[in-house]
Amino acid sequence: MALDITTGSRSITSRPLKDLASSVKSDFRLGPEIESHLDKPLSSMPANLRSVGVDGRGSPSWTAGAFSFSLTAGAKGKLSVMLGGDALVSYADNFETDVSIGSAASSDPPAPAKVTVPNGVAYVCVELEFQIGGGISATAPVGAVGILASVSTQNSFSVAFYRKCSPSDTLHDAIGAAFTNYVLPLHPLTFSRLDVGDYLHHDFNASLQVGLGASIGYGKVFYAGQSPSDIPQTGAAVTLDTSFIPSLQASASLSFSFVYTGCFEALLWKDNVNTGHLHLYRSKEQDTSLGLHLGIGLTSDPAASASNMSDQIGTLLGNSLPGSLGSAFTKHVLPKATGEIATYASEGSDKIAGWLGPINDAQATLDVAIQKTRQTFLLLDYTFDLAAPAFPDAWKTAVAGDFVKALGTPNGGVSIAVGGGLERFYCDKTSISLNLFGQLKAAWSDAVISNSSMVYAGNNTFHLIANEGRQLLSSMNNSSREIDIYFAAEADFSGAEVKLGAVNLHCILQAANNQKYGGYIANFLGLMTTGPGHDVLVQSVRAIAARPKTTQLLHLTFDQAAYGRLQSSTITNGKPEDQASDQQNYAAFAKACSDLIIESPANFSYGGRSLSYSTWSNWNIASNDQWPPSTRSLPNRTQSGSSSSGLVYLGQEFPQSGNVAQLIGYALHAGSDFMNLCAALKSLVGFATAGPQLALWDDLMARLKSIIYNDVSQDFIAPATLALTRLCASGRPNEVVGPAPGLTDKNSIAITITYS
């Protein structure tokens, strides 16, 4: 039965339908405002009439392959006319991680790629919202593969069909052609019915078996879905180790064959009658968060509740907020907030559920939480040879959701294009944010971040890329400061081995609308650089930082050649063979702390005395052995020992220190961390560059995570970085030429320095 398409009082008769044929009468009504343009060429369409609504009447349903596509009564759609130069369709062409670390980090997803209508061509797009039935049910067991059907009237999927026309075609004929040639997705004839020049874009929920790189099954090893014998010049380079399969399938860092459930988008088009493309990517992110609720004790007496809240909030924030946030709260905010608390407490305890919820229209809130974010982003281009003997079988398998099996179909004509890949992002973040009656808005977070991706580079080569690091971010009102430290590692996956590339260490300092921290960055730059352009560059940073609403960013990169120049004492049987290198590293770290930090003992001085290597050595021996020391006792920086034993020594050495002795011990422990960091960085240079598939990569990831967790003191990241700049430069001047002359952006300055 033909479609009944009307606009105003005019009817548009469609020719035999490709996919929208139905035994149920289907009515579509277009906006009446275009009725007077039906007999005019598309090129004359006014811009304000190039997009009109489509109103579906009745409840038609179409069956295509294993799926049904249904329109509910009153369903809305859209009809659009696009002429030369217009954006035809946009789609994801890059990974969309929205939280990251590194200089390219952004809270915004990457700009989508666009297909533009060529000059001399026109398109009519018909976009409809369908419910998809058939396939597997939404309650299918974990691991099942297939398209997930609609489970409610709210669960609809957009299908947009773009029909290529000529600008001289009348609007009447172009609309008829668009509905007549409308192609539905996910069925055996989708590609064969799609004409060259037309596009089909749709979203869908599914559980897909997706393969990228080496997907290991029970009998074969595929590279991009190909058997080794199908790949020229590889021969028997790929071997199958069945004991390796479980670890690969369950790999936490990277997996090549996996079942992926979520919402996807696909764009289909044809280059010619025998070549089709399917661009597949993730449509939505998936996060899981776990909040740790720090409740506030309440009583039935409003006055007692107010008193309890004041005391508990003061204690909680004083202990939890780092540095200036805690002191600012205690000195300036809490006294003012106490009266407000009493006022709002009188409104009743039932309105005060704790500081995790709003009080009096959200004038005061506190949120303390641990957030675990896991995101996986997929971006793959599949090419189908429609003339391949087994293409129908391969396409049927792909439509069913099993792309790994489709890639492996003999003579199926399926391949993966260069640039496709998978990115997995993991962030474990502890954060505190508060808003107290407009007096203070503050936030602080400490995040450990792991980000890994794999991109197909062609010629059966795969780039594995990972960032492992830590991010410290604090903000007060509209200003913020950020410190990132992370490793960036890469590897090529080809043949039977993983070949590791460079492992670089990055550190980023960034101030946003924070004059004090911007000045800190300028001072940091002045301490680490020399050369003719040095003073001008430092003054440029300082001048911009002095202005409000500006941003200053310093990005330092240490490659293996740079940190390979570090020296470190060798620890044998818990004792250093020669302490000279450790002494040098400790001295560089203590000097950096003294240069950057005013407060004692974090600046490695107390009571007019420096916290020297000798002090550290005695404290370490007391913590790990005894004090007074036994015969021939030596320190062991790899062991922290007993903090209480170390405090006994510090109490004797600094009798006036009292509770400050604990802070002295914390600073000395940071000195141990830095010496261990130097040793760990040095060891990376000798790390194997090739090894068994994934095993070497996983070993490297474990090593980098261990360094970030165990050898980087979160409160001393900046001094540790400054010390590294001095040690890695080996005493040689490090000239930096920055964007000092003729700055074009008056609100920001970014400086990148690489040590190599």
C-alpha cells in the first residue's frame, strides 16, 4: 500500500516503495507552509522553510529482516532540504572522553566531522523516530549479542535518510523520491537498497561483539578479523597460546574482543555499487558513582542541632579541606555561618538532612564523595565489499551484532579502516565541594586517572596508548589551581610481540583566575630556566597572572633520554651500596622545597635548622632499625618503617617541635619518595622494549601505576618536578623561548618545555 503524503490540501503520490511498503495505510502530513513551493525547484526554497515537521497518522509498522520498525500514533519527524554548502550530516570522528589529563584535556567533546553538500547537488532528509522490535529482548543474559528491542513507548530510535537530488528537482518530486527510496537499517537488503550518494544515519541499543586488533578465539587468531594465512608476509608469525586467552579476555588495561552493551550510532553510505561503509561509534557514556555520605548528627531540639552542626562542620572541614581551604573556612566562613545555621535549624530538623543536601534553597551545601568513572568509547569504520561471495552472510552476522564473526567470515569482504579504535577511561576521584551561604564556594579533588586506547594504524599495526597519573584540583569561588602528573606510554602491536615506544613523564601546572597561583607558576618558571629569553618570558607570565580572569599553563615533558641521566644509589639487601647519588637527589628535592614553599617544615627547615640528608638518614634508621643506631646501620629509602619509632628520634632531635614532629616526619617521607622516584625513572630506561603479546604492556602499566601511587607524594608534586628539571638538565642551561613577544591572547599564556 502506498504512503499518503499531504501538505496542506495537496497530495504527493509516491512510486513503489523500497522499505516503507505496509499493509496498513500510512499517512504523513507535512507543514502546510511549504504547499506553495511544491512545484518550484529546490534551489528556490527560502531558508526559513527548509525544515518542516512531519506528522505521522495511524500506527504503521514495517518488518525488515529480523526487526520491526513502528511509528506510534502522532509520531513526529522532520523533513529538511539542504543545498550546496550546507552541512548534510555530522558524526563523531574522534574519541569523546570528557574527563582527561594532559594539555589537550577538555570538558567538551571533540567537534564532530561534517559531510557538506557539494555545489550542484541537493538533499532531502526524512528523519523519523521508530520503536524497534524483534532481535533479542532487553533482559537477555550478560554476554548475549544482538540488537535490544524497545521496551517502552519512550524508547525510540532516530532513523534519518538523506536522499540525493538535483537543485532543479521540484520539491514535490524530491519529497516523493525521499519517501519512496527510504531505506531502513539493520536488515539484509540495507546496503543493496541504498543508492550511491545517499546516506543513512541511525542510533540503536545493542550488545555488540566488537573486535579490534587481535581477537583470540578457541581455534584461530585474527588480526582485524583476518587469519594469519590471509595476511601477506606474516606466515606463522602469530601463534596461539590457549593459556593466554582468559587473561586477554579479562584484561583490565586493554581488550581486543569484547561484548559492549550500550547506545550506538551508525552512518552508512556507498562509494560505488560494490563498496559500502559503516561508521560505528558510541552514542552515550556510562558512569557509576559511589557517594560516601558524611552525615551530621541532629536532635529534636533545633538549638542543639545548630550547636552540633557547628561543631561537627568545623571539625570535619578543618580536617578534610587541604591547606588554604581549611584555614579559610575556619577563620572566615564558620563564624558567619554559625548564626545562619541557628536560623535555618529553627525551621525544623526535617529540613536539615545534612550537608549533602540543600538547606534553605541551596544556600548551603556540602558534598563529600568518592566517584569512580568508567567510560569506554568506540570508533570504528567497517568497509564491506558488496560483491564478495559471502557478503550476505557477513552482513547478516554484523546486523546480528557480532562484528568479530563478521570480520572473520571467509570471503565476507569485511575490513576495518585505518584510524578506528577503542578508548577506555578510568578515574577514581575523591572530592569535596561546598557552598556556604554565599561566603565561600570551594572544591578540591584528588584523582588517580588511567586512560588507555588502541588505534588501528593500517598494515596490521596497532598503536596502544595509555596515560597513568594523578590530578590535584582545587578551586575557591571562581579561581582554581591544578597540578597533573602522569606517564604517557605507547606501543605498536604487530606480529607475535608488543613493541614498546617512548614512555614520557608529564607535569602540568595551571592557574585559572588565580593571581597567587599564577605568580607561583611564574616563580617556578624563573627557578627552572635560564637563557636570553628567560627574564622576558617570566615577566610575561607574571604580568598576565596579575590580571583577573586569566589562565597560565606550564607543561613539562621528560623523555627517556632526560630521566635516563638520573643517578640513584643501588639498594642491596636493604642497604645502599653508595649513598652519593641518593644524597644528590635528596639535596635537589630539599632545595626545590625551600625555593617553592614558605611554610616550615615543608620547606625542609625547622627551628633554624635544615632537614638535611643526615637528618633523613637518622630518622629512617630509627624508623626501620633502632635509635641509637646499631653498628654499621644504614638507611633504606624503600622502607618507611615505624612512624612512632621515627617520632622518638625527632622528639629528641627537635625537643621543641611537639606535634610538629609529625609534619617533619611527613616531609622526610616525601624525601624518601623522591629518591625512590629517581630510582624508578632510571629503571624505566632499562625496561624491555619487546615481549609476549600484552604481557609486557601489562607489566609496564603495573610499573607506571606503582610509581604514581607509591613514589609521588601528592603534596610535593611541584617541588619534585622542579628538582627533576635541575637533575635532568645535568647542570646545563636550559634555554626556553616562549610566546613573550607579541602575545595575541591577552587572557592566557601556555608554555611547553621538553627535557630530552
